[in-house]
Amino acid sequence: MDLRLTGKNAFISGSSQGIGYAIAKALAGEGVAVTLNGRDPVTLAAAVDALQHEVPGAVVAGAAADFTVAADVERLGEVLGDVDILVNNVGLFEMKAFDAISDDDWRRYFEVNVLSGVRLARQLMPAMLERGWGRIVFVSSESGVDVPAEMIHYGASKTAMLAVGNGLAKLTRGTAVTVNSVLGGPTYSDGVASTVEAIALQQGISTEAMKQAIIATNRTSLLERFIEPAEIANMVTFLASPAASATNGTAVRVDGGVLTTVL
């Protein structure tokens, strides 16, 4: 299928590694000029260089920003120029007991996971509407629907992200701008990989054995394995394309069947 994305411009938040990087790579492979983002300029520069090598001929740039700092996000809007595709991917996650989650933790999670997308959409969406075409994709999580007891602050932030995406879509009526969300399931991103490797080392078992032990506890996963970042990226790329013109205001599941028991 020709996704007709050649010549479009995309900004992907939190894309120096993991799911964000996979999304940038998939879009670049379709001829999209992509701008990667990360907090650390050195790591970001390495990611830009890596993507240019992995996708020969790709137009790749980098824009450093710390999404816990509102001024950094405002500055991004000033330097990015016209963006056809905005992917709100940046996010924090951790496992933490509810009574140990401080007010500062709650604020930080909503600052990064929710307000980053709000601020970017506020800056970039008006021009999309004026031009008559654009795509905004929020990378949410199945945890936003089935909130995990050990990550309530994370799940709540992902629920809020879904609400923002649904509300923004209502502002696109009668245009070729769409706003959608992707509900990812357990994905073997760089952050998850580091955590799994650390736990495996502590328990004296192989990383692969640890992965299998973790996923085996999720009885609702039809995949019975972790999702690969590229599998999330494939759906985001489709939603970002003209081929998904009739999909708007929805949350698309790429969860491996994790939500099969949830209405």
C-alpha cells in the first residue's frame, strides 16, 4: 500500500530511542522528513546519525527539549515550522505503590505525559486546520483503560491523554485533520528492556527467561510475548497517512489482546 506520505514533515516527541525512534524510522521509510526529540543533546545527535544510516536518504533533524519545562515546549513551537504530523509519544512510567506516589510525582507525570501533548497541539494544530490537512497521534497505553494498581499515576495520565485526543478531534470537523490515539500493550522498549535486564541480573536468570516469566503473568495477552516497538510504529504510520482519512477521534488498540476482557 502506498501511504502517500512523501514530502510530509513530522515531529515525534521522545524519539531518541524506543517506540518514538521506531515511529520516526517507519515514517522516514515512507519519505517523511522527521524531527527527533530527546532531552540529552548528545543522545539525540547519536539517534539522528543512526536514523540517517538506517534509512539512507532520509531527511532527519533533531530538536532537544525537556518536557518537564514548559518553556522548552514553547520554544519547540517556534523552531519547528510547519508540521504535518505530530506524534505525542514522550512519556514517563514506573511501578510505584499508591501510598508512595507523592503530589510531586503526580504533577510530574501529568506535566510530561499529558501537558506535553496539550502544549504541542496548541502550537501546531491551528496551522494544520488552516492548511486543511494534518495528523496528530497520541501514543497512549492500555493502562489508560485498565489502570494497573501498581502504576495508578501512569494509568491516570494515559487516561487523560485519551480524553485530550478525543476532545481535540471534535475541533477538526469538516477538515482533513485527524486526531487519534494508539493503545499500546506491553512493549519491549528500551526503558522496559533496561528494567527487565536489571531484574534478571538480580535473580540470576537470563533476560529471555525473565521476559517470558513477566509476560506469562498477563493471562489476557493473546500474543503471549512482548510487543515490538516497530509494531506500534506500523499503526502510528498508518494513522498518520492519507490512507487513514476516515479514522478520527478514536483509540486504536495495538495491545496484543490485553484488553480482550475489557468492554
